[in-house]
Amino acid sequence: MKQIYIHYILLLAVALSVASCKKYLDEKPNNQIAAEDAIVDVGTARAAIIGAYDGVQNYYAINYTTLGIMPADNVVFNGTLNQYLQLDQNAIPADNVMTVAAFQGIYKTINAVNNIITRVPSVTDPLLTSTEKNQILGEGYFIRALCYFDLGRGWGGVQLELKPTTDISSIKGIKRSTLDQTYDQVLADLTQAEQLLPEDNTTRNRAQKSTVRALRARLHLYRSQWADAETYASQVISNTKYSLVKPYKTFFTTPFQTTESVFELAYSTNDRNTFWNLWYPSSAGGQYTLKPSDALGAKLNNAAIGGSRNTLIAGTNSNVYGVLYNTTSTSTDPSYLIRIAELYLIRAEARAEQNNLTGAAADLNIIRNRAGLQPTTATTQADLLQAIENENSVEFAFEAHRWFDLVRTKRAGTVLGLTNTNYWLFPIPLSDVLSDPDVTQNPGY
């Protein structure tokens, strides 16, 4: 039951001393206030939505991004921590630290958003204008959509908790939904978010209409709804706010809100993104736990495949490492969730699936041209789909795409040799299964 994620806003870091067990259980903590008392005015509403974004930061900074790359073929284990080895070998127990932290972190974020969606409409502070109220609510719906989308593609259909968790009874009886039902909820939240959010401005680290449309394009791709995927990808591509940057490395070497970015998560010196530490060798202050595979290194260094994307790696021979993160040397690099490059490749795949081979090749070639490559030689539908898959693998080598792409296209067996489809989903955390009779484990675990 997500370990009864009853959220409070901490006001004072004070340790309470108690005279007895009974006194401890009977007393109301004096260093906390309940969520229904916390979102009461413009200041607390603003703080609440920032807190929800922080929840997304927390689960994306290391855990979820690692789940999107480690079980696939671009990145291999190179350290001593067993949780990464389990992901690399696709032998993931139900208590794997990474899957548990990601799963529970997502549900914590969902509960924070549920409080916003429930409480903000009743705030009567005259300083909270209807425009800002709608924006906060729209951002809340978008974040919840992202959370359930990430749960769905990682764990399959999940429990849909749409109200704040205030006590044990509030989460009893919620069974797991199907994947289609989970994605239906994602679509419902995205539809609501698009209605509430403002048109695009210069911001790229908070949700706005194009952010919603981009995630909706991805959702339709995952559901094999090709026409809708093309439509929503086209809406974002046609927005002149977004464009590919050149050379390729510019989007991460000048890493703050470039025109490449549709949605990114911002960090600061007080709220650091330490993901780089897993990539860099000890000589550069890192743990070197995650390492580009030899096969990926060969692709990136092949001028006909990687082109300018060889700037994703540094080092030589057995000491090659990824440099997508820590380009600022201050641990403030963003997490890149949606780039305009993805929208071109979504539209390319959607067009290929609809047998618009000319349009598919045109979108694919836009990405290839930016990388300094020649146009694709693929002419058949099957060859174009394979070429798009290959391009995705290199373009987003260290972003949370490759594993989920292979699962959604049912290619994980062919590419990775993982023919047991039970293991195409992550296990539900054992602690959740044991503590909530309404939770059922995924088959095979």
C-alpha cells in the first residue's frame, strides 16, 4: 500500500521525547501539520507544487533513469553495488534497491500531487489568481500523468490512487488496474492538464501545453495509436520555441533550457544532481558504476553511426565513460526528460507504422543530419522501423529510453536474449506486496 504514504510538511526538525509507548501513540506530533492544513494560501500552494516537482527530481535523478538504461544493452555494470549488477543481468529480486526506491518514490510524488489537486481549488487567498490556480492544478495533473506513465511502462498496470492518503482506510480495496486502465488515467490527466496550463513561454522546467502534448505523443506511441502519436508530435515540432541545437553536444554542454529541451528537471547547488558520480572514473571523482558497453562505444565512434554523438563518451580503451552529466562540474546538470529530437523520432515511427515511408524517412534524416550523418538508405517499412530503433538507441544512449523501447516494441527477446516476457516488467516491491493484501506481484517474481 505504498507503505501508507501519509504526507506531512515538516516544520521543525525536533526530536520528541516520550514517557511511554502509550503516550507516544496517543499524542499528535507537534512538529508536523497535516496536508489539509498546509495548503491554505498562495505561498503554501506554490510551495506544494514545487515540492511535487522535487518528488519527480528525486525519482529521476538516479533511480528511474538507471532503470531505463541498465537492463538494456547500452550500459553495463562496472562497480561493486549488487543492485546495479542485478539490473544488468536482468535478474531483479523484489527487494532490489533501485526498483523499490523508484516505485515508492513515484507513489510519494503521486500523493503529493493528489493533495494539490484536492486542496488547491478551495484556497480563497485573493493573491492566488484563477490563472495561477489553474496553472498549479494543470502542473499537478501533468506530474500525476507522468508518474502513472512511468509506473505503467515499468511495472504494468498499477493501483490508481487518485485521492490523498490520509489514513489506512483510504487506500484499502484499491486493486491493481490493467495497463490499459493505467494509460487511460494518464490520458485523462493529460487532457485535464492541457486545458488548465498556459501556452508556452520560455520556461522548460515546468509543465505547459507543449510539455503535455509531448508526453501525450509518447503515450500514444506506447499504445500503438500511430495517428494520434503523429498528431501530437507534430504539434510540438511546429512550435518555433523548439529546435534541434547543433552540434549535438550543445544540449548538454550548455545544459540549461536550450531550444532542444521540451521538459527538463532543474537542479541547483542546494539541490544537486549526483547522477554523474555513477558514470565518471575514480580519477575524476566518480564511482564508475555505470559504463558504456563496448558495443555502444563502437557505434558512437563509428562516423557512419554515431557521427557527432561520439561526444557522449570520453576516455580510451577500457576506460571509456559517459559524460552526459556533470558538464557544469557543480552537480547542477538537468535531468533530460523530453527533447525535441524524441518528437521527430516518435513521428518518424508513427509515420512508418502508417506506411508513410517518405515522411518517416524525412523525420529520421532530420536527426541524422544534426549528427552529421548521411540520409538513411532504408526504403521498406521493416528497414525504416529498424533504422528508427537504431537511431533512438544512439541518440538517447544514456537517457531513460532504450530498455522501455525494447519492451514496448517486443524486441527485448531478440535484442537482449531475454525471452521470458515476465521479466520485461519490474517486480512490485516485496514490502508493498506483504503489507497490502490488494497488491498482487507481477508474474515470475
